[in-house]
Amino acid sequence: MEKLRVVLRTLTPVHTGDVDRRSREVQVSGIRGSIRWWYEALVRGMGGYACDPTGPDSCRFDYHAYRVRGEVDEGLRDVCPACRTFGCTGWKSKFHMRITDVTGKVGDIRLDRPGMTFVVEFLPVKEISQEETWLLSKAMWLICEYGSLGGRTTLKPPKFKDLGLVELVEPMRSEATKEDVEWWLGKGIDASESIAGRLSRMPPEHPDLRYFFFNRGRWLDAKSMNELVAVDPSGFMRGKIGESKKVFSFSRGRRFWGYTSGEEMLSSVLEKLLQMGIKGTVTGKEVIDEL
Ligand SMILES: [Zn+2]
């Protein structure tokens, strides 16, 4: 099985760990978690189902179903696409992730400064389908073009600004098309009552790319951020105590992005941004159309 790789360059420091906030050591798990987060948002945005791996409705491999005929697919029937790729209870991830330098060396790669070129390698331990490769490749593209890469996207430490901007140097190749992937995601829902049921009662707080907003020409200072999140009376965008706001702004990259819990909140955000004189914001739906 061929390894998948994507080459990136840091535009700002990348926050890769919670213990060592100076990011001296590359912590693969933080980057992996961030990629998974965008992958899940993309799957949901395309109408597929991705569970919250930390929530009560998370997937597990059905070992009993698997045992009957020894078919892996039977055990995976109720497992969402994100868990199939990244793993869940009873099912190991399909790949081992490595961060290397451009020569393929794993070692002292410093991502705590701009201008560092590095490689994210996905070494398959199980067959990764073309649809999964497409989703991984587009998740990486989204992170670079519109979003950011971080140890914990939703818990950004307040002292450090402008973390996680990366540039795509060499994208990951994929042979599937968007139509293939949409069909494949739909098939997974049709094949499983559990998935169809969990999709129908999915909490709106689960990040869904359709309800994201992105701006690649402006950034928001603290005052503008507060003004923006105030349009949401539910407090979702402001974040609970210990959580960050659902808006992320990067003065250096002149970029901001954020997410809402649905159509209505998204409309309020877009309206407010225009009132604030901020143009050029695109929605996740528009970004999905670009894929
Ligand atoms: Zn899942």
C-alpha cells in the first residue's frame, strides 16, 4: 500500500501541544486531531455522517457482527466514515501518521516558527479507499486555503495569536471525484439504521462545513470579534467557560474563519459582517462548491 503525503510550510508558528506551549516538539497527535476535526466537518458538510468521537453517540466496531462470517465490512456497518479512517473503539486507524522533514527524516522538526517546510505522511496499515484519500486531501486543502492547523482548534490559548497558518506546498493526490465521495457517503447512511438514526438526531453544535464562514482578506481584532459573536444570543459562538470563541482571526495572514450551528446563525453573522464594513466573506457551502 502506497503512503500518502502532503507537503506544507508554516506561515506562522503551529501549536502542536498543550503541555509544551512553545511547540518545541512536534506532537503528531495534536496535528492528527486537527486534521480529523476538519475531515469530520467536511463529511458533515457533504451530507454524510460523522460522529463526535468524544460524545455518547460515538461509533464502535461491531465485533459480534464481524464474527458471524468473518467479514470486516459487517463489523464496520455502523461505523461512520471518520471513525473508519481515524479509528474508534475496537477499530484501529487505517494509517500511522508521521511528521518528517522534506528528506523524510523524523527528528527535530520545529514548527514553532514561520517558513518551516514539513511533510505529513499517512502510512497505511489498512486499505485506504479513493474516497477517503479524496476527503483527506480536501481536508488538508481546507486547512491551508481557508482554515488553520492546530493542536486544539477550539481551545486556542489566548496568549498566543496567529497560530496554525500553513501553506500547501505539494497537495495529496486523489483519483476520486466529489460526486464519487457524495455517493459513497450516502451509501454509508443507507446501509446502516444506526447511522441514519444518529444523523437525524445529530446536535447542531457539531461542526458542519456548510455553516462555516471564511474571509481571506481581513482579520478581526478583539473588539470586532466580541461584536461579531454578540449576534448569537444562544452563546454558542462566544463559547462556554474554558472554551474559545468559534471565531479565529489571524492578523499576520489577514484571515479569519469561524463556524455557527446552522443557517440562521450564519445569516446573522454574514449580515453583521457587512454592517461592520467587512466584505469578501464566503460560506462553507461556497467552499464545498469549489472542491
Ligand atoms: Zn464515528
